[in-house]
Amino acid sequence: MNASAAATNTQAGVGITAVAVTMARAMESARADRMFHDPYAQSFVDAAETVLGADEWASLVAWVDLFYSRGVVRTRFVDDFVCEAAAGGCTQVVLLGAGLDARAFRLPLPDADVFEVGTPSLFAFKDKVLADAGALPTSRSRTVVRADPHGDFAARLADSAFDPGRPTAWVAEGVLPYLTAEQARHLVNDVGRLSAPGSRLVFEHSDKPGPDPRAAVSARTTPGADRISTMVRGGLGAEGRDWVAARGWSIETTERGALGPLYGRPDDRLAGGQFVIATRD
Ligand SMILES: C[S@@+](CC[C@H](N)C(=O)[O-])C[C@H]1O[C@@H](n2cnc3c(N)ncnc32)[C@H](O)[C@@H]1O
């Protein structure tokens, strides 16, 4: 594992950022007015609590306090993206930096093969929790690909049942910001090489230079949350959407702030970012 992967890992080998967004999903799933249901999120959180250090736990609680609304709106948007892409002919779904994403076990994907890219230590944790919960894939198949999302994942995918000739829905959810610009561009270039026409890629974007200033200040000054914010490397950056558009992708942008009201949950803290769906020309 390289240095940046190690930096995002907890003492237990499961990424602390992955546990944080999963905690938000567990809280959302328990609400009467939930905007999605992740039946495994609470099991992941419970298992993580037994292995995380107290300081790690405190930091992810602080992070969730700040970024709950963003995490759950993003989850719902990506859920819809995956289902619509699969219905539209993307019969492969690749979750890059899959973390504790349980979409292969909770979304109706009977005609799609799901590939999860993550580190070996992540899958050791994740697959034990899923097995203990008796989880069965709701996708046609689920394949684990042990690799860094920006490292050798393309070669590892090629060694699996993945077929670059079939249109693919690629999910880069909460992953690019933890990579440097060079790593993020490398990842998107690899995705492009493996994408048949009609393939789609979803990622989050902000056209402000650097992190959203309000969120960045909160993340730095809220005790504990700084532990996660210091992991952010910036990803594709403010030019990311244009950079992707210049490399053979057609771009569709959705304002994150517009989704809150659409999902019945308006929230000022959603402003300042976009979701990008890129379709391979
Ligand atoms: C915020 S989590 C998101 C996880 C998942 N996409 C989801 O939405 O549930 C970020 C993920 O990226 C992974 N990640 C970030 N940088 C990485 C790297 N250099 N190598 C391996 N994994 C990395 C983390 O371990 C974690 O699983």
C-alpha cells in the first residue's frame, strides 16, 4: 500500500473516511423520512466502533456532524445514477475506492455486474461484516478487486471478469478529493481507457479553487474533524470538470444545493458544489 492509502487508513485498516460516510448512511437509514435505505450501514459502524481508537471515533463523529447533509445527498444521487445507468445499458458498475459502499447488496441490479476496488485490509473488514449479516448480492454478480483506486487498479480489473468492451458505470464517490491532482488525472485517464462508448462516470466537483472555504474552516476548527480534513489532497481541482470534458467525455452537471429540496431536505450547507456525470463519447 502506498503512503496516501496508508494515510487514510485507521488502526484497523478500514479507511476512517469510509466509516464516516457510512455513519451518515446509518443515521439516514434510521429516519422515517429517509432518502435511501442502507441496511448494512449500522452493522459496519458497530463493527468499526469495536476496532477504532477513541480519537479516530471522535474525529468521525465530528466529521459527520459537519458533513451529514452532503454525505446523504451524495449517496442518494449516486444511487439514482447507478440504477439509471444500469437501466440504460451500463451492465458493469465499478465502485472506485469502494469503502463500505453496500450498493451491490442493496440496489436492484439484476442485470449488472458490480466490481469493487479497494485495499485488501478494507475488504477483510467489510466482507466479514457482510458475511456476519448474511448479506447476499442484489446485483447479478459482485467481484472484489484488491487495488489502490489510483494505482494498479486497471491491471487488476483486467485480470478479473471485467470486460472493457461493455459500457460501464464508474463511481468515484468521495475518492478524488483524497488524491493529488496527478493521481486523480491518472485515475480518470485509466477509466477512459477502459470505457466503451456510452460508459458513464460520476464524481463530485467544485469550481472554487481549493476546498469550499466555509466547509474548510469548519473542518479545520471543529475538534477532531481536522483529522479527516488534513487527508484532503484536492483531487482534480477547480478545473477538473473542463479537464475531463476535454478528454472524450460529455458532461452533465447538477448543483448539489438544488438536490436538497428535490429530496425533501433543503439545507444551506449543500451549496457550493456540483455532481458531474460524464458520458464516454
Ligand atoms: C470517503 S471514503 C468513500 C468510500 C466509498 N466510495 C463510499 O462512498 O462509501 C474514501 C475511500 O477512498 C479510499 N482511498 C482514498 N485514497 C486512497 C488510496 N490512495 N488508496 C486506497 N484507497 C484510497 C479510502 O480508503 C476510502 O475507502
